Amino acid sequence: MGLFDKKSCAFCGASVGLLGGLSGENLAGGAYMCGDCRKKCIPAGDLNFSAMTVDTAKTLIAVAEANKKKGASEFHATRQFSSGMYADMPALDVDEGHGWFMNAAKKDGWVYALDDIYTFCLDVTTAPLAEGENYSLNLHPYPQLPVCPSGQKVIDAKLKLWLLDNELGVDILEISLIPAFSPSEEHVQSAYACAQDFYSFMKSRRMAQKQRSGR
């Protein structure tokens, strides 16, 4: 097949025109997957399409479709962790009944299990204060969270969740808790409160699990 030959997607049959490989993927064995069908696969960022068979890709699409369906029809948020001045930066939606959560910031519809979170942290980025700039952020109520060094200000704060092996193949989620531009001290304070709330929730959940298991 030449560079300028038309290709057909092995999944939806769509015809892809000139330089079709730029909008999709060539799979193992010469099969082709269009860009739209590629987006239907699980969201793992390290998928090696060139080594993937058609059957493997179909499995990934089936898992993704089932997960999306679960999110749309079975997920019922009982709790939300939010940051921002008026809770305008949602972080996580949690379905405590099923033990599931969604990345509320991204609103991508993927459902993860709370039990798949094996560790987490608040990751902050700081920058030097400008000359004459005041910064009176009080982080003392949050002893588990990072301290802002003297003469610095917090310019970014992300809740990072590391996940065990899961059906979606996602290793880590990073959720920003403050605006990307010119975050105020109030925004940072709210981000810390959100992270502390999540820390407390996970601690209580794990303690309850240990009690139920008798450990």
C-alpha cells in the first residue's frame, strides 16, 4: 500500500484519505485504526498501537465502553471535593456506595476505584516573591501538607493520585486545584483545604476497612 493510498479503519470501516496515517494508527499486521476509533480505547497514555492486534484493540474499546456506561448509568456522586473561591474548581466526584470516583476537573467520564489509590499527595510549585510583595498565607492548619518556604509563594498545586493496576491502564492522575493564572492567596488556601479534606476522607475510609477486616 502506497503512502497516498486510501485506508479503511478495521473497526468502523471509515475511509481515510491521503496521508491517513497522520490521523490514526497503523496496527500490527497491517490493519488500520482511524483517529475516532483510537479515542474510544482506554485512556492509558502508553498504548503501543503499532504492536497491537485488532483483537486487542477491540478488547480495549469494549472495556472503555463498559466503563463509560458504568459512569453514565451507575455512578451516583455522594460527595465532591472542590477547590476555588466558590467551589468552582471541582477535583473529585465520589460514589461512596460503589467505592468509585471520577476526575471531576477533567469531566472525561472515566470511573476509577477508590481502592486502586495506593498513595497520594499535594504537589506544589513555588516561586520567589516580587520585591515588596506581601504573602500572608497561613498553612498551619494543614500539618500533613507541604509548607511554603519563606520568601516564596505557591503558584501551582496539584492533587496527585497513584493508582494500582486497573482496567483503564492509568498509573497516575494529576488534578490542579488552583487557577492556572495569578492564583490568589484565597485560592491557595482553598486548595489546601480541599487536599486536607481528601486526606481525611481517605484516612477514615482505610481505617474503616481495617476495622471491618479485623486487622
